[in-house]
Amino acid sequence: MVTGDFAVKKRFILAGLARVATLPLVLALASASVAGASADPLASGAPITALALRSPMVSIASQGARVVAVGPRGYILFSSNGGKDWRQATVPVRADLTAVHLRDARNGWAVGHDGVVLRTDNGGESWTRVLDGRSVLEILNRSYEARAAAGDTVAARVKGEIERLMAQSASPDVMPNPFLDVLFSDASEGFVIGAFGLVLCTRDGGKSWEPWIERAENDRRLHFYAAASDGASLYFAGEQGLLRRLDKGNDHFTTIETPYNGTFFGVHAAPGLLLAYGLRGNAWASEDGGASWRKIETSVEASIIAVLPAGGTRLILVSQAGHVFSTTDGGRTLVALQVPRQGEVLAATLVGTNDLALTRHGGVNLVTLPAAR
Amino acid sequence: MAGHKENSAMPVVRDAADFDRRSGNILERFIFNNRVIFLVACLIATVFLGFSATRIHVNANFERMIPLGSPYIQNYLENKKELPGLGNTIRIVVENKKGDIYDPEYLEVLRKVNDTLYLIPGVDRSWMKSLWMPIVRWREVTEDGITGGAVMPANYNGSPATVEALRANVAKAGIVGKLVSKDLRSSMIVTPMLDVNPQTGEPLNYGVFADDLEQKIRVLENDRIGIHIVGFAKVVGDLIAGLREVMMFFAVSVAVAAIFVYLYTRCLRSTILLVTVAVIGVVWLLGLMQLLGYELDPYSILVPFLIFAIGLSHGAQKMNGIIQDIGRGTHKYVAARYTFRRLFMAGLTALLANIVGFAVLVIIDIPVIRDLAITTCIGVSVLVFTKLVLIPVTLSYIGVSESAARRAIEEESGTVAPRTVIGRLWARLDVLTERNWAIGMISVAVLITAVSTVVMKDLRIGDLDSGAPELRPESRYNQDNAYITANYGLSSDQFVVIMKTGAEGCRLYDSLRQMDDLAWALRQDPGVQTTTSLAESVRSVSSAMFEGSPKWLALSRNQAIVDASVSAAMIATPDITNQGCSVSPLVAYLADHKADTLSRVLKIAEDFNLQQTASGSTEQPVEFLLAAGSAGIEAATNIEVQKSIITMYLAVYGATALLCLITFKSIRATIVALIPLVMTTIICKALMVWLGIGLKVATLPVIAVGVGVGVDYALYLLSVQIAVQRRGDTLRMAYRRSLDFTGKVVALVGLTMAAGVITWAWSPIKFQADMGILLTFMFLWNMLGALVLIPALSHFLLNPKPRGALATA
């Protein structure tokens, strides 16, 4: 990489991952080193530290004045006054977390690396472990082994994939991949989705989980980055322009073709407007359930990381570089809002309709949006 | 030590021919009956050693300033080869004082600096980074993968369009805050250094390299362009330049000391002789140092100053007797032999005592201090020849001026009345042996010592100023360092923990997770600004591999993902781990290098290690070794200094007490001699607190040297006083006699020793200045303490009521 421009197919990188991992040396040492499990992120809770307030939180969600942000090493912050003051939550794991979802001001879910799924029923003050890499592995094995033994060829294929995945895990009993988002469409039905096509579904409020890997129309096991619901249907978005819809009552996803082949980091679903967004300022809107698409001209190079409903038809778009746009017509016209640019934005949420909580590498900061025209 | 015995066996002999040449001991006869041969031999030795002296190397080797025996330092040295990127880089910041970096004129100067630096031997060109180096690239994630290119557009020609292209590339490359300052007014050229000069194959000469930087790059500075240079090689270069400056100070020390000697002897002829012989002593010393393989470093350069001062002041006491003898009419040849006869044994004892004082420094396990001890001992041994032999022999030829000789006799007979305030005070000094005066003096001394004892409690370990502690805070280097710290965010105080694993072990999730845990543990401390390590790089590289998604700012348990991230991190930052992926540095950037901060950070890392060990995972292939980096080494050094200080006190005071006991054969006299020294030591520590000087490698030897030299004063004063008392005189008379006989020598020794070291206070090297100030204080205050406290203490301890023999209990 010293001279000349280059281009690397990203799939090539991921293919390379698998090859490196099969080096016998690395694997032998990897399993030998599991002895030091006392410091394992799944074995102990996140220490309470002032450092959490200065850490890069990668997902943030709000319900009224209640705001919750999750980040590295099991750090979860919560605020009960709209993001002005923050406290650190009690969390039973130290795994790096990736996403938080609040059902209401009290009930919420968080997911992360090492297959971690957490829930709170007190507005984020304390969290309990619902799933982790060990229990996820048991669920996957139980489900697919039984069906493969019964002659289900699809299940047998997934079982083989799990075996190969576990050969890459630094801990032979822990499913190593992350969940990247969590969504509950009501109190009982919820999905946790993640890397390499991982999907688990619960229909009893998280008591029992069923793997849905083969039901998501994702044979190439692309990453699922985000889930959204418009009340009637559920949507998953992910790598290479992936977009899937699950209609209420069905138990199999259908593919929505998109005109974009880059990664969607998020999807916004509202009645009459589907908006998928991601890499390099890409944001695409559809008003007919995904049959036809219109490009939203953001003219930014950075990824779009959040599209936030701000009351009525108003939407706020936030880029990773800190651009903030407002639109009231489904993205046909964008108004750039003057928000101080202080470096990379990792996640964003609206508190009420006017305060924008942004997470950065040094912590969370709150900006008041300039009045809409 | 004064052996001024009034010897009736040395009659006045006016003609050398009347003198019995076979008198005196065998050594005296051997030397004085072969004077010519002896002088020729000295001349040959001076020429030979002088030639060696001119070839002595001037160097500043950091490894010699650190305690090599410390387990922390051994960890560093064992892994040093595997960590080339640690510290030894040069950073040059080119600043546009009148605008930002997107200015074609600025970019042209930057190119010139870049190209000049590229050609200076010692620069590791393959890893040199700047806006003009194609290795500095921008990257962009697109739908098809990753595209990128050199930050400097290939078609750059200074046109507004290509400058705009550069601006866009800089933004995409994310180098603001790294290679480009946060205010966009300057940019940085960073290059690792090679250990050897590729043209000659010899170890890189940092002095030459730093000169090149000044002469080829700093000259490009003007009212538009500012140039700031920092880096290990530059510090070493500046130290070497400082050494050359300090050499010039030697001339000043010689001149000042010569004036004191002249005021003492009032004889130009003998003053020139004494100064010349003292300089010859230094020439012999430097020649011997070169022959024995020693270099002049920032510490050992101080030895010639000390040896000169000791040689001169002790040589001057030779004059006392010879001037008086000649004044009484004795022939100069005979007077010289009398002096030799009178003082050889006494002088030898005094010099041996000095050697003991310096030799105890050998117990401190820091090479520069050991070298200091050994070279000073060599120097003092040289003085045995120059001072005890060469001076009398030369005096036997040239004698002293008659006026000086006459004057000496007049003074001795008390015909010259004291005219000055000091003279009158001097004449009244013996009242201190009286009860009321003694109580008053001791009360004052106790009060000062008590206050100092309280102040002393605040004495800090280590260096207290920011930047490179070796150099002064206002030095160009530290100004450059402050500019770069302010504009580029990373402090120069790096505390490094070394993660050691088996081959390729740094790739393992488990190693990285522990490294990550330690990094976050360190970051809890307010003194830690930030940390960088392979573990943290893996987090950001993983995110970058997954199209910049913040959700992948993580250490994945998926070994395949971690593996790929480690490989990518090694390409992006080659010094993040070694080639074999077994030695990886965790760098904590500290807010300062105060001893408290260092020991806190050290403790966090040690506690982490203890926990790892306690968790029973002994088969764990991961070790976290302390410590490297400037702050890590300083932390280890602080520990050794703290340990050494007690040992050193015991050794120095033990040796001094033993010496006093042997000389005086009296415990009480020993106590009288030592109390002023102990008080001075305490006041010196209080002075360090007031002056903001920390206890460190450089200030450690000060107390030993101060006490070693300081005890001389007591030896002079007390030996005469006790001898007179033993003859049956009162304490007051004995002290008066002692003052008349040796008091001026004591004052002269104090002043010449102080003159020898005070010039260091102007050294550009901070720790030399600290040493100069403190040693000057120690030499003068010990002198003062001896003059006023010995009589007062003697009143209580050496004042037997019944006339007769001195109590020896």
C-alpha cells in the first residue's frame, strides 16, 4: 500500500478472515489461553467508573426525558432529565455493547458482542442478562442439531456454518459474534440481529428464543445492521443494499430490492415512507413499500448514521461526520442545520423534538436544534 | 587535614649548601635529590596524557543515567531491540506564522525541510511521514471496497486547484491532530531514527545529527516560518552542545579560583604555580580517563571542576608553611623540603579521606554515579602526585615573592590589625567558645535546622518541570516541545508497559483483552491523558474494516476478525508490535512526570499484574512488563533513588565518622565534627524544596560530595584545637590558635571549592545547574557551620573542667 491507488473488495477481506483463522497455531494457543477466564467479559460486571462518561457510546435511545446510551466494556449510561445529567448503570457483563432499544420509559433491551442480550425494567438503571454467547450457542446447537438429525438439509447447512464459526471463536463454548441491533414490535415479540446473518426471535418477551437464520432470505450471511417497524411490518437492513420485510403473522422474511449495493446502517419505517440509509451519504426513500426508490441528495461523503422522527412529517438526518439535516417532505428537500462540528458522531437520538443527543468518542453531548423554518 | 606542627627539628637554613641532603625520609631524598629527572618525567607525562586528553569523547548516553540493576529497567533493556519505535523518533513541526498550511509558499518550505531531512544520515527513510511523503495516504470506503491515494496530489503544482485537492485529501486521511495541527497552521514531519549511520556503518553520532538539524533545517526559520524540533536524538544533541558550553565555564572557574588564591597568598608567582599545577592535575585526569575508556558525559564533565578545586585549595595550604619559612629566611630549596616533610603524610591522609568520601558513591547502582565516583577517585589519586610532590619540587626552584613572605610573618606576629568588618568578626570568632555565645549559636542553628526539617518533608522525588527534564524549562527544546504538545495533543511523558507473549501471541483475543483491560485501568487515573496500544488499535481497525461502523469499535471474540485487525494495524503502524508479534507496547501518555503521578501509574500496572497472577492463570502466555518510555524509566529511577538515599547517607556518614574517629581518637570530637554536616544536609534539603529541585540521580551525589569535602573543615580546625588543648591550653585559646593557623585555609578551601562549582549554575543542562547550586551551598554552608558551630559545640563536648588530658570517652 505504498504507491498507486488501490481498491479492495470488502468481501475479499472477510473471506481472508476465515483463512487466517484456520491457522492451527493460532487456534491451539487460543484455546490454551482460555484458562484466564476470570477476567472474561461475560464473567464479571462492568465496574462503575467516571471513565464511562468519557467513553465512545455507540448507540443511544430515548423515551420522553429518559435517555439510555450503550458503549464499550459493558458501559451503559442513563439520564432521567433529557440527557443533561448521566449516571452509569449496573450491568452484569463487560462485553462491548452495540445497540439499545427502549420500549417505554421503563422497559428496554440492549445487545452487544459475545452474543450478549440484556434487559432493563427500571429505565436503564440496572440490567439483567437474557442471553450471552454461551446460551446463544446452546440455542443454536439445540435447534439446528435436532432438525439436521431429522433430515432437514437447510438446518444441516446452518449447523455446519456454526461449527466453522466456533472454530474461529477464542472460547470454544462462546458464540463469538455480535448482535448489532434489537427491536421489539410489541411486549412479547422481539428480534435480535447481528453479524454474519445472525437472527434470534422471541415471542414470549425474551423467555425463549428461536434462531431464524435461515428464514431471513440471507444465504450469503450478510451482516444485519438495523431493524425497524412501522407497526404493520418489520424491516431488517444490512450489507450490500440488503433490505428484508416481515409481515405480521408470517414467519419468513421477503426480500425488498434496493437500487443501492453499499451497506445500509439503518432503516426508518413509517406508514407510507420507508427510508434506508448508510455508507457515503446514501439515503434512499420509498413511498410504495419498496417497489420504487428515490435517492435523497445529502451530498455528504460520510455515512448517514441516524434518521430520527421529529414530530409530524419532520425527520432529522445525522451523518457520522456531524452533519445534521432536517426534512419535512420525505427527503425531497433537505435543510442543513448549523450544529457545532466537533468530530465524529457515533450515534444520535432526539430528546423531545428539539434536543439532539449525540455520542462522540469523548462521551455524549446535547445540542439544541435551530428552530425549523 | 592540617599537620602544622611547629617543628623545632626544622631550623632556619639560609643557604641550600648548608642543608643536609641526606636528611628526611627515603621518599623525600629520592625525589629532591633527583629533581631534574622528576620534573622531566612529569613533563613527559603531561605531554603524553595531554595528548590523550584531547582525544576524549564527549557523549551523552541515556542508558548510563538509569539504574541498570532495577528489575523494571532490565525488562526495558531486554525488550528494547523489539521496540524500535519507542521514543527514538524525530518530529519536526513546520509552522506557518502568517496563515494556514494550504499556502503554496508554506508547502514549498515544507518540501524543502522534508527533502533536506530525508538526506541526513540516520533518518529511517522508509517510515518517514509528512504531507510530502507518498506513504501518507487517504482512504475512503466505497460500495466496491476501499479506495485511496497519497495525500499530496501527484499533480501538485501550487495551483489553487491542486491545493484544494490537498485540502480534501487531508480531510479524508484523518491526519488532523496527527500530522497536521488542530489549528491547521502547522504540519509535522515524523521519522524514526536508525541506530547506525548507513554510510559508515558506525553507531549514529547524535551530536553530528543534531548539528545537521540546526544547520540545515533550523536555518529555514524566519518571520513567516517557524520550525520546532523534538525527539530523543535532539535531546542528546542538545546535551552534547551543552557539554561543550560547560567546558568553557572551566576557564571562568579557574580565573575566579585563582583570584581567591592570590588574595590568600598575595604572591603572583606562587598563584600561577598553584593554578598551573592544578590544571596539570586536570590534564592528567582527562588523559587517564581517555586511556581507561571513560567518556565525558553530563555527569563526568563535573569531575575536572571538582579535581581542580580540590587540587587548588589543598595545594594552597602548602604555601602557608613555605611562605613562613622563607619569610624567616630559609632557602627556598630547604623550605620546599621542609614543607614536603611536614605535610606529605598529613596531605596523603586528607586525600585518602577524600577518596573514601567519593568512593562510597560506588554503592549507588547507576552507571553515571559510579563513573563519577571512580573518576573522582582517579582524579584525587592524581592529586597525590601533583599536589604533594610536584608543588614542593617546583617551589624549590621558584620560591615565593619576598613581599608575600614578609607579609606572612607580619600577620603571624599579629602586627597587622584587622581593618574590615569581616576581619573584626574573624578576630572575635573565639567568643563562641564561651557559654552564653555557645548557647545562642546552638539555639540559632537548632532553630534553622528545625524549620528546615519541616520544610524538608515536602521534598519531591524526581523531576518537577515539564518537557525534557534534562534541559531547562525555557530552553529552545522545551519551548518546541510545549508548542507541539499544545497543538498536537500528545504529551511527551510516555509510560510504557510491555506486553510479552509467545510468537504471534499478540494476535490472540485473550492477550488483547487483557491488554485492553490494563489500558482502561490506566485511563482511570486522572494523570493519564490517553493510552495507545495494539488492543485499542484493533478496536479502531475493526471498525474501519467494517466500513467505519462504530458498532465494531470492539474487541471481537471472533479470532478471525481480531487476526485480520492485528494484521491491518501492523501495516498501518509498524511499531504497534514487533515483527514476531510477541512484544507489544502499551503507551500511557501522562499529564506530567511528577513523582506522585509516576508512582500512581506504576501502582495501577503493578496491581493489575498482581491480580493476573492471583487469578491463578500461571500458564497464561501473557506477561505485562514494567516499564519503558521516558516516564516509565523515570518511575523506575525514582524508586532506585529513593532506595539509594538511605544507603548513601549511612555509607557517607559511616565513612566520615570512622575517619574522624581515627583522626581524633575521640567520640566527642567526632560528634562535634559531624553535627554541622548533618545540619547542612537538612538545610540543603529544605533549600531544594524552596528552589523546586527534586531528589534525583543528579542531586543524589551532591550530599555525599558535600559531606566528604565538608568534613575537611572540621579536620583542619579540630586537629589543631585538640592538639593545643592537649598541651593544656583553654578551649578559647586552643580555638583561637586553630583559627589563626588553619582558619584561613578553611575559608580558602570553601571559597575555591564554591568557585569551582558555582559556574555550573549557568549550564544549559538543568541537572548540572541544580548540582552547581546545591554543591556551592554545601561547600560554603559547611565551611560556615564548621567555623561557628565547632567552637560552640566544643564548649559543651570538648571542654574538660579539670585542666589536663582530653576525655577520650
